[in-house]
Amino acid sequence: MASETSPSTLAADAPRPAASPRWLIPVALVLAGALGFGGFHVWEESRPYEWSGTVEARTISVGSRVGGRIKDVLSREGDSLAAGVAILTLEPGDLLAQKLVAEGELVQAEANLEKLKTGARPEEIDEAKARAENAVAALEETRVGARAEQIAATKARLAAAQVAVDKAKLDDERAHKLITSGAIPQSQFDDAESALSAAIAQRDAAKQAMDELVNGSRREDVAQAQARATEARASAKLVLAGTRVEDIKVAEGQVEVAKGKLEQIHTLIDELSIHAPRPSRVESLDLRPGDILSPNATAATLIEDDQLYVRIYVPETQLGHVHVGQEVPVSVDSFPNRTFKGVVEHINSVGEYSPRNLETADERANQVFATRVGLHDGAGDLRAGMAAFIHVPK
């Protein structure tokens, strides 16, 4: 009779699996760590260098050399301006009046220069010649003295004056006799006395004139006449010779001075309108009509949107990975799936310590080189102040 086996006996007799060695677990952990470290090292070696910075834009501070009261404000903050577009205008004040004065002075200076270059007119030359001839004739007359006819006429006047004196004496003697007898009044006697005195004076004057004619001109009169003749001849020669070269140069200089003054006023008038020098965007403009703007003060701040750049600081140990003209991708947080084209424009030739707002305390001891990376696209999307990252392959 076959013996019966219980299930417990069968289970006890079944073969058992072999136990795993305990040393395999540490080995597996070590292998996993080695593979992880190796993978991280490979990933670290393949990861590009990354330097952070901030998007910056070149700004323009515009103003006026003139200054004055604001007349019109033609732009607002945020406006995009083309080159030459007016931002605001100033009241002209007295500049327009100064312009009229300068224009008048220029016309006068040019007319004077033209007159000097043209020289004397024919009428002026004839007049100068006539004055010279008249002065020479007067000199000759003074030298020759009185003519015989003049002397004869003067003698005749002297004789007439003597006759008048003789008659006045007779009248005076008769008046003395009559006044003694009371035949005439005192007034008639006084008239006779006065007539005698007047006749004597006229005779003496005629005698002096006669002596002057007979003696001829004095040496002083001849010298004066000679000086006047010399002066008249010299004046005529000056008129005929024309303007001196030095006088023309002086007149030309006066014209240039007048032109310069007028040009200066034109420049000041142009400064009454403040324009955008380049395509840009108005960042700051706080002036209103009626405000006073000082000369050379900033009226508005403009940003050149097409002149964006990122300034980064490259450690000395990594400086060999960048060079001027190198194209690098630039990314910003606002566009995580997009990169912008950047070109290294400048690397400082002198190192410095990394800025405190970008590095840790330990890294601040490292020497870095400031590098400017110009942005060649993204002008419509990027804004100054955005955080930017530059990636360079190792």
C-alpha cells in the first residue's frame, strides 16, 4: 500500500533559491554614482558658457544753446521720432530784431567795400582838380600882389575920402562960429562934429588899404596860400590814385565780421527749434508751453532703439572664448524660446573686479573684463533694463 505524503512534507522537500551576495549592493551604488558623475561631467563640459547682463540703450540728451520760454511742445513721451523731427520750439524774443540789425550792418559794410573798390566818380575827380587849380591860382594871386588898377582905384577912394574930410572940417568950423552966436542949436553942432570924425575915419581906412596894396601880401599870407594849394593838389592826387589796398582789406574785414554776426544770429534762431538728431524714442519730456528752459539745459531724453547692447563681465579665465566681431546668441526672460543676434563690439583692455550686484562675495575677488555686445535685431521687442544672457560654446 503506497504511503501518502502530506502537502507540508512536499513543501519542505521543494528546492530553495540561492541567497544573493551582500557585496553586490554597494557595487551597484558605486557604479550608478560613477555613471551619474560621468554623465554630469560630460553635460557640464558640453554646456556653453553663460554670462548675464542687462540690455542697455544709448540715450541722447537734447537741448538748446539759446534757452528761453517754451512756445510749443510737439512730441510726447513714448513717441517714435525720425531724424530731424521737431520736439519743441522756443519763443524768439529779440532775435528777429537782432537779425534785422545784422542784415543792415552787412549791407552797409558791403556797400562801403564796393565804393572803395570802384574808386572816385568822374564828377568827384573833376571837383578835386578844380579845387586844386583854385588853390594854386589863389597862391599866385597872393604872391603877385595887387594890380595897378586896384592901386589906382584905391588911390581914388583915398582922394575922395580926403575931400570929404576937408568939407567936414569947413562945416565944423562954420558950426563953431554959429553956435557961439546962438544961430544954430546944439544938435546941429554935434552933427557937424560927428560928420568930421566919420570922414576922418573913412580917410584913414582908405589910406591903410592903399598902404596894404602898395606893400603887397605878407609872408604869412603867402605861406597860408601855399599850404592850401599843396593840400588841394594832394587831395586831387588821392582821388586820382584811388583807394589804398589796406583800406580795401579793412573794408573786407568789416564785411566778414558782419557776415559772421549774421550767421551767428541765424544759428541762434535755428536753436529755437529742438529736433531729434537720429531716429529715436522720447523717454523723458516734462516741459510744457510757458516753461523756461535754461541755455544748454536738457529739454528731453531720447533713446536710440536701434543702438541696444548688453554689457557683460567675462572672467579672466574665460576671456579667450570671446573676441571682437564674434557673433553670440542673446536671450531674455521675456522671450524664453527665442534668441537674438549679438556681436561683440568691445572688450575692455583693463580688468576690474566684478560688480557687486552681479556676483557673490567669493566671486568678487575674481578679475573680469567688461565686454559690450551689440544687439543687431530685436529692436522692436527688446527694452532697456531687461535681463539678458549670452551663451558661448566651450
